[in-house]
Amino acid sequence: MENSFFKPWQILTLGIFIGLLAAGFILLVSAPPRAQTIILLPTKTPRPWVIHLTGAVATPGVYEIAPESRLRDVIALAGGALPEADLEAVNLAARLGDGAKVHIPFQGETPLAPLFENPTLPESPKETSGINVNLIDINHASAEQLEALPGIGKTRADAIVEYRQSHGNFDTIEQIQNVPGIGPAIFEQIRGLIMVTP
């Protein structure tokens, strides 16, 4: 009677089976991860805005800019403002709109036309009623809309809103000169860009 629990052929078979299992495990662990199919959906790229820039810039012309750009961005595309540019007469942070024409005045230049033609203004449904798209209604415009005017920064825009709240609506555009900080020089820059409605 044999004392061995397993017969030699059984030990050999078991050894081969364990070896195959070990080899399979090693292959499984060392195999590179399976490639996954990634589907890329097309994204809609917004069309650039086209701006016509004239006046005291290095290269006046028509430029394409990203939507929601500011005036300073298109001036940079045009090679920057000339040393004789009157940058105090414009709001460099003003939002532009597609198809806008912007004129950067030279120092001492009296603008014959509005510096901005057809500016894009942030509007809410309340503010659109009675407002001409090309003019800012100083009786109903928000401080942010007023900042789009040349020479009117945040401080003057806030002053206009405060004046309107304490004195009531303007009867004429000339009355905006009653607001502290807005004199005849600034009024001449904005007179073609503003209007009043009841």
C-alpha cells in the first residue's frame, strides 16, 4: 500500500493547474487597461463680434473680438492708443456689442458724432421700455448702463442715480449738468448719446 496521499500524475496535474492560474493572474494584473471609447460632442463656438475702431489708435480698422469684450481689448488689438489719444474721454471698461463703431478722440478734439455708435447695453425687461437702442435714457438707465458713456465712470454714474432719486427725473438732457462732477465738457461728450423720457 502506498503511503502518498496523491499519486505522482495528480501532483503533476495540480502543479500545472497552479502554474496556469499564476500565469493568468500575472497577465491580468500586468495587462494595460482596456481602451474606452470617448465620444466628443461638438460644442458651439460663439461667433466673434466685429468692431469698427477709428481715431487715435495705432491701427484703426475693423477687428474681430470675443463676445463680452471691453473697449480696452479692441484698443489693444489695434496696437494700443496713440500718445495723443484722449483716453479720459472714453470709458475703457465699456462693454462693446457686435457691429459697434467706436471713435477714440485725439486730445483737444471735439467729437462731431457720438464716440459709440449702437453700443450694446445690459438690459432687463423693466429697463427696455421707452429706451432707444442707440441712446441711453438718463431717467431710467442703471448705473452700469450709465458707465458705458464716455467720461462717466462708476463715481459719476452713481452720482447721476443718486441725483435722480433725490430730485426726480430730468426734464431735459441739459439738466444732467446739475449733477456734481458733470460739467459742460462732459456734457458735450455725451449729449449725442443720451435722452430723457418721463
